[in-house]
Amino acid sequence: MLCFNMAAPAKSTDASLSVTTGQSATVSSVENVPLQYSLLLDHLIGDKRQIKDLNPTVMGALPSPQKTEEQKMIERGMESCAFKSLIACVGGFVLGGAFGVFTAGIDSNVGIDPKDPLRTPTAREVLRDMGQRGMSYAKNFAIVGAMFSCTECLIESHRGKSDWKNAVYSGCITGGAIGFRAGLKAGVLGCGGFAAFSAAIEYYLR
């Protein structure tokens, strides 16, 4: 009986130690949960995230074919300043011609002979005046478009940047070159006006 009574406290002591050990292990595991969660977040979206190269062949998409020399030459030609100036010249010619014909259509003095203003103009005379005004507007718009596009392309190539300043510089140069034909004051006003208009257009588009 004595031996049995002495063994009972030893078992209870062992049980209490096991319970204490289990509780400490539980507490330590609970304390490690936020740490492990933070490490997981670091590897997923944090600084330790590995940036993988999204290769189309790995993702199951078809690989892009290699460009031929002809395609590269065509791309270089389309990105050249000469091609951009040509496109702007053609676009300005078409737009200017349409604008000239429109303004001539709403002008009540189209086709009227200054020597005989009371005579009613014929349809041929009206169409002739509309064509002349449309051609004049088309030429002016084509020249302005080509000058603006060429100078902007050259400025962008020189600066190595594509921002709103290129359009402002190009507008000032174009307006100044057109206005200088009428004098220094007209050139300065043309430079400022074209630059302000270009800045407003760039601000609206961007």
C-alpha cells in the first residue's frame, strides 16, 4: 500500500508535466502562426516574390513568329519622319479641301462678279469658286501639317522623349516660320499662338 501511495504522486506529476508541455507547445505553435503567415505573404506579394518570365510557349499560347528583314524595313520606314510628314501632308490636304468647300458653301458671295455684283452667278461659277477656295485651303493645311509633323518628329528624335513639349516646340517653330513671312511681330504671334494651341490639344488628348 505504501508503494502504491508513493507511485500515485509521481504519475500525477508526470501528467501535469505533460499537460504543461502540451500547453507550451500549443502556445508556441499559435505564436508561430502569424510569423509563418507573414512569411507566406512576403513570398506571394512581398519583396521576396519571384518574378517569372511570362513566356507564351510556357503559358500554352502560340509563340510569336520572328520578323523578317522586309517587315523590319517596313516598320522602320513607317516610323521615319518622312513617312509621318507625308501622312500629315495628305491628311491636311484632304481636311483643308473639305473645310474650304464647306466655308465656300455657306458664303453668300461665292461666284459673284465684283464688276457686276447684281448679276446672279451661274452654277459653274459657284462651283469654280468653291473649287478654288477648297484647293487654297487644302494647300495651306497640307503645308502646315507636313511642317508640324516633321518638326515634331525631329524634336522627339533629338530629345529622346515623347511628351507634350515636343508638340509645343513644333507648334512654335511652325507658327513662327509661317508668320515670319509677314514680319517679326507676326512671327512671334504665330509662334505663341501655335504653341498654345498645340499645348491645349496635347492636354486634351493626354
